[in-house]
Amino acid sequence: MSAADQASHAAGETHFTFGQRLVLALVPRLVWALLNIVSLTWTFETIAEEGAVALPFGEGAGAEIYCFWHQCVLPCAVYFRRTHATILISRSFDGELVTRVLRLFGFRAVRGSSSRSAHEGLLGLKQVLEEGGPAIFTADGPRGPIYRTKMGPIRLAQLTGAPIGAFHLEPQRAWTARSWDRFLIPKPFTRIVVSWARRTSVPAYLAPQQFESRREELNAAIERARLRALAYFGRAGA
């Protein structure tokens, strides 16, 4: 970790309790170790709708924006670890926990969210794209509502001209947390389908009143990816 990252962590930890700091010191490496072991038993299978560009294990990911629903963070962390992508994560305690886990998988993080430090987060991702790297949003995070993308990806695409890729990872067998996002924890020896939808483009000249229609277009793309993944395993959407 760079000196700047260490300083950022030190500053960010000042508002955490002793118990939270203890969790941050221990849990990320435990989660990373368990995921590394269990993920060896997972089998990934890729599908894509007509006109979609699928990136096997993220290979070939360049200066593009990628969006998925918050519930499939765990399988995404494993599948896309080779990309070393940068993801927008909130400055909350939960966000700090997720950041530390993802860094162990080789991801980078820009801190901010739709509700806190949004402008700072977008500028950080803009720099990542300008340097040729991929940027990632958990489109309905950090607090939902579920399956409802925020405006951040649209604003970033309009600023940079980068296309927005949409995908969903669905395990055939998983534990589902009782959380707002129905967080998925894939079971050992399960199949996981990686479902891709067509990209969403946002022109630089797009007027602010047109942002909502592009947000709806992106939302529909991620949902198509999710529903196709469910259908792949013979399940109906919910």
C-alpha cells in the first residue's frame, strides 16, 4: 500500500470504534483466505445477449466503465481479480471493510458514493479512465434501493466518453443474506453464470434533462443480465 493510501486509511479510521478497528484488522484477511480456498471449487460459465461484449475473467478490460448489482460482489471479486480495476466504495465502516477485502484481491478503490463525497469519487474514477484503466460501480450501492442504479455511472460516462458495460454473476447455489441487497454467498462446488448485456453509451453533449433516460437504459441492461442469468438456471426473476 502506498504512503497516500496509508494516510487515507489512518484518517478514515479516526471515526471508527475500537471494536470496528479490530474487525478491520482481522476480518478482511480471513474473508480473503476463505474465498481463495472456496473459489477453487467454483465453475464459471459465460453468456451474453446479442450485441453484448463478454470479457472472460475481465481479460481485455481497458478504459471502460462496468456496472453490476451490489449483491454479487463476492463472485465478482474472484472473477475479475485480474483486471486490477478501480471500484467506487462508500466511506462508511462497511465500505472500509469491503475496500480492504478487495485490495487483497488486487482491486483499487476510490472512496465516495451517491450520498457522500460523490464529486470526489467521480473525479477519482475519471483519472483512472484517463490513465487507461477500468472503473467499476456497484450500481445500486451502497444502500439501495435494490436493482435501481444511481446516476454516477451516467455522469462519469458523459465526462469521459467511456462506454458502460453491464453484467451480473449468479450462483446456481448460494446463501442469501437478509440484507437490503439480498447479498449472495456462493456455496462450494457451485456453478456461477457470468451474464453480459449490451453496453450503454452516453454522448458528451447529453443535456442534464436527458440523463434520466440513459440511467433507465443502463438499469434495464443490468436487469436483463440478471434475469438471463436466473433463466439460465431455470429460475424466474424476483
